[in-house]
Amino acid sequence: MEVIGFLAPWMIIGIAVIFLALRDGSSPARPRRSRSGGRVLAAVFVPLAIALAILIPGAVIADNGPERSGSAAATLTEEEERGRELFRQTCASCHSLAAANARGVTGPDLDSLGAIDRRRVEIAIQVGGSGEKRMPAGLLQGENAAAVGAYVAKVAGG
Ligand code: HEC
């Protein structure tokens, strides 16, 4: 998805340049004088536009490497990766979170909690719950709680 989002503007620019160059070159309303000018324009800009449309996104895709293409999970930082592991071990039994393939039902679905930042997750981990089904307090501490907070904040809602 991200790749398509990045490609789209280049494609549009390329197509627009080609369209303008061709239209200019073949427009019957134009006096002859500008025709050759239009051809030159087309001869220069069409290959340039095509080259840009292919090379630039190609370079970006190549740069991203194979493990980044496709899923959002691949763009996680090291801390978030650790958070994902911890989430699977510690939280997935009670919470749903699509990105982690978690389908717990004891606690709320973390994808539908609305705005959720790492602080909110860390607080939930620290203090636990107060409802009937009650989330245990202090399931994780310190760095581990922070990593899960970063991970959930990054992927929740997707
Ligand atoms: C034993 C089941 C259980 C486990 C394990 C569990 N939770 Fe919960 N969680 C709940 C329940 C139930 C609630 C709803 C509040 C309550 O009643 O305690 C909740 C609420 C939350 C909330 C919402 C708090 C808010 O601001 O609305 C977050 C965020 C959360 N949990 C994150 C986590 C994370 C991260 C982990 C793993 C470290 C985790 N939970 C582990 C049961 C659990």
C-alpha cells in the first residue's frame, strides 16, 4: 500500500507530461511554427518522464529491500519488534489486535479503542483494570512495558 502511495504521484506526473507533450505536438489549432517545437518537447520529455516514472520508484523499492515490501509489520523498529513478541506472549490471550493476529476476547479489542498512544498502553499495563474481568496490573515492567506500548500504539486500529 505504501509503495502504491509513493508510486502514484510519479505515475501521474509522467502521464501528465506525456499527455501535454503529445497534445502540443499534434494540436491542429497550433500554427506550424510550434509543431516542431512540440516534437522536440515530446522527444525530450517523453523518454525523460518514462525514465523518471520507472527509475525513481524502482530505486525506492529496491532500497526498501525485500522484507519491507507489503505488510506494515515489516516497518517496525527493533523496539516495536520486541513489543510484538511480548504482546503475543503476554497480552494476546485477552486482547484482539489484528496486526499481531491476536483474537483474545476477555479484554477490549485494541483495534477499536480509538486514539491509543504508547502512554495509554503503558498505564494500562502498570495499573491494570478495574472492571469485572479485570486486567492484571504489572504484567510487564520498564523497557518491556515501553516496547509493548510502542508496538500497540504503532499498529492498533489497522
Ligand atoms: C487476563 C486478561 C488480560 C490480559 C492478559 C491483558 N489484558 Fe489488557 N485488558 C483486559 C481487560 C478485561 C481490560 C478492560 C479493563 C478492565 O476491565 O480491566 C483491558 C484493558 C486494556 C487496555 C485499555 C485501557 C484503556 O485505556 O482503555 C489496554 C490498552 C490494554 N488492556 C492493554 C494490554 C496489554 C498491552 C497487555 C499485555 C501486556 C494486556 N492488556 C494484557 C484484560 C487483559
